[in-house]
Amino acid sequence: MTTSQSESLCPSKGIYFSIQPNIYWSDSFQRWLCFDRTLIDQILNDDTFRVHDFDIDQLTSRFNLDLKISSKILKLFPLAHEGDIHQELRKKFTIEINKNQKNALEVFKTEIQLVVQKIKNDCVNKEIDLIDLIHTAIKKSNAVIAGMPQLSNLNFSDLSRVLDDKTSIKKRVEINNYLEEVLDEMSSKMPYEDKIFHLALLAVGSSSLLGSLSDSLLLTLRCTPKGKFTNLSFDFDLPASGVSLLERVASKDIVISNVTILKDQKIQLYIESSGYQTNPMPQYSTTYFAAPTRHVCPGMKYSLDMWRIFSEAISSLDVSYELIDFNYRNGDSVFNFPTSIRVKID
């Protein structure tokens, strides 16, 4: 089996988190990484640390780039703000998700049933990539949850890379050009700002939902790498989250746990670490909310319902499988999840 980004991934998340120092500087990530529950709580409640605003206006000015759409979308991400703005954006996202989730779940269930039938009818004695099969279902349902079902055939999983400050200028221009094309396909009757909002919801949802389901599936398969799908033990409370860390920036020099974090240095808080340090297959509630400071995702109920539908459908497959290989996403330190899960079907 293979993985990518060896620093951020290892054969077991529980093992990986358990062997990490409480906090350390990563040369490759160019930021501090924190895995200790107590320190995470301390940092989240310390006014010295502010939310990373992901502002790219300085970048666009410096290199004379037109990244207007990307910049506008970034400013609508709730995790890029705190206080009243954060709460207002969370509320807006939550209202849209709640309005559309019933229809989105129906679409997802229909598409996953098609996946199950395809595996039964076409994939016996073959090696297949489960991510390829479920990606379409997630794309279509995510377009519905974002209120844009007409965009269900478009791929938005790369859009969240705008959140990663290590994303190259070339990639940022590529993403912005793609967004311009998508805007042109959207209804001319829709106000421009509404289009930007729906694209922001698509960008966050595509990566977080694909990440939650794919990583949860991989964790489940790695517990039983060979057997029958009908015998798999699915934890119906998602064992993995697509948004598994938070990021903060120091507003001044500060000493934390005998290390000095300098002004403007970034720190990633691995809020799932406490869950995996106590259980190799933790429940979503103990993984995502393991940090003493609770963080509730606007799409939590929707993602849990998707996992229930998915796991029930997959566990109905009366065929044998063997986990052959898997790979994680490269070049993204914010949303890192499996992009390939190859299994052999018998």
C-alpha cells in the first residue's frame, strides 16, 4: 500500500498522532503543528491567536494577477473569519444546506445505488477505484446541497486549494479561470453576489464531503483489508472528517509549551488528534469535537446522513474484496484526503 505526503500521513492515524510531539515546527509546511488537546484548547481561547484570513489581495497586487473571483469566494468561507462575520456566514451556509439537504440526500442515495449495481454487475474479478465510483454521487448531491443542481457534472474538488497558502500562482490562476467559466454557465438572472455565494458553498462542500466519506471508507477498509462487504463493521457515526484541522496566526511573539511562536507565524491545530489517540476507529463526535472547544460544522447532519446511506448501501454488497492500494491528495495542507482506494472484487 502506498500513501503520499509522508509527514502528514502514516499507516494509522492513531499511531501517527500518538508519536507526534505536542507541538513542533514543520519546515515543509512552514508553520507550527499542534496535536495536544490541552494546547489546542489554550490556543483557541487565547486572543493572541487570530483566524487565518486567507486574504490573497496582496498576492494579486504584487504579481498583477486577476484573481477577483477567488478572492471574493475566500471572503465568504466561515473558517476565514471569527466573531460576528463568522456567525453570519455560518448562519447563511446553514440555511442553504437545511433548505436543500432532503433533495440532495435523495440524489445521493439514487447515485450510490447505481454504484452498488455497477460493482455487482460489471466489476467482479476486476480491480476498481472506489473513489472514482463514488465521486459522481458526491458531485451531484453537492451541487444540489449548494442550490446549483445544474452544475452537477462539473468538478469542484480542486477549488478548496485556494485556502492553502502554498498553492502555486499557476494553480491559483487555473482555478480562477475555471471559476470564470462556471460563472458564465450560471443563470444570467441570478445576482452576481449570489453566484459567488453558491460557488463558495460548492468549493467548501466538495472537498469536505469527499474527504469525510473517502477517509471514513478507507479507515473502515483498513480495519478489515480483506473480506466481504456484507461483513464490514461500519461505524454509523463518521470515523473521519474532511475538515480535520483549524489554523491560527500569532498576532505577537508568544511562548507556548516552551516553544516561541513568532508574530505572524501560522499554527495548524489537529483537532481530530485526541480522538485517534484514544481509539483507532473513533466516532465522528469524539474525533471532530475532541478538542475541548467544540466546533460544529454547518453540514454535520448532512454528512452523517450521507455516511449512513453510503455505508448501508456498500454493506449490502454480497461480494468479496481486497484492499490493494490507496493514495492521498497532494499539494493541499488544508483538505487532505484519499483520492484513490483500489480494491480487487471477487
